[in-house]
Amino acid sequence: MTDRAPARITLISKPGCHLCGPVREVIERVARDLGVQWVELSILEDPALSAAYREQIPVTLVDGVHHDHWRVDESRLRRALESTGTMDAPNA
């Protein structure tokens, strides 16, 4: 059992993904700045994730909801985490 809060950000990736490193750096920075937990899952370890996301990795989920894929916009990620509601689509 753990006292840690559940992860608010999930990064779905795979080893050797050239887009995953930059996305991971943004997620690490935002999570650190906002004090939220994040987790990274590999599509190679989960057939369901592979079936759902193999053409979109890296994929970023916020509170379990698809937020971005291929890249992540740092400002948009911060807004999603700072809002109290679920963000369905980016606001222009």
C-alpha cells in the first residue's frame, strides 16, 4: 500500500521511440513544477495499450483522458492540470 497520490499524467511510450524523450522531458518538468505524480507505461508490456496507441506514441493522458500524442504542448498540459474539470479539447 502506498500513500502517494495517483498519477495525474500517464506517458505511453516504447523503448527506442525518438519522440518520447522530448515529451518525457516536458512531462517531468511540468509534474515537478506542479507537484503532480506521473507514470510511464510501455506498449511493449501491455497488449491493450499497444492495440490502442501503437500508431500514436508517445501518448499523454491527463487523469486517464487522452490529452496529446506525438508531441505535448507544455502550456496546454499545465492548463489541463491546473483546471478542476476535464479538458475535452484545446481552447484557442
